[in-house]
Amino acid sequence: EVRIGDTVIWDNGVKISRNTASLYAAKNPYVGNMGGNMKVAIALSISEKIGGFTNELHTDSEPYGWRLILKDNISSDKEASLKEEMTMNSYAILAVIDNLSYVTWEYKTDNGLQEFTIDKEAASSYAGRDIKSYDESPAELQKLMEMLKIN
């Protein structure tokens, strides 16, 4: 492993991108830690890519969830690409927040209020293995980020 300060730049023969290093540093064991969740959102540049949002946590009982409520209306012509962006970011979020089971996105379109949910089973199916295993090392998380085309 090679580090510059607290940032991993090389791990197990894999070059680690700045985005992956930031996300790895933001790993959060508990979705109930909203400050930790926001570090994950910042590392993924969610506000810049998708827009501003507010949050709701569903942590009274398992499965634990995080609802991101987008502030801006989404035009019909941008909904499909934005939904793809939300999906890929959900996979990354699920990978680095240990006890998180699902991410729900809520947003408004010309057709009214919309929502969709990505759970850890769907993320694991997409990734080809348990999504939670990708936060074991910077190199593993880099593989996921490349698969998601988030870098």
C-alpha cells in the first residue's frame, strides 16, 4: 500500500483514483451516523451530479434505509439518465455503509412524485458478489467504482 498522508494511492497492485480514495476514507459503519452518510455523499459528488437533497433515515428496525429526497424537479427527458446515475451511486453507497440495506430516491417529475429503491441484494447481483465485500480494501472498492463507471 502507498499513501500520501491519509490518502491511499496504490493498494495491492491497483492504482486508486482520488474519488475511490475519498469514498474509502468516508466508509461508515452505521447509517444512523448522518455525518458519516454525508461524507459518503460528498465523496460521490451527489449534489453536483444529481442536485440538492434532504434526508430521511429508516433506522427504527432492520432493514435499515436511507431516503434521499431531491429538491429539484426532474424533467422527463433527463429522468432515465438521472435514474441510472442514482442507481450506480446507490450501489456505491450500499458498499461503504456497513449496516445499510437499501437506498430510496424520491423526486418530482411532470408526472408527479416518483420513488425507487435499490437494496443490497440488487446491488450484489449487479456486482457479482456481496456488495458489502467491496469495502474490504481500497483495491476492491476501486474495482467496484470502475464497474460502476463512477471514477
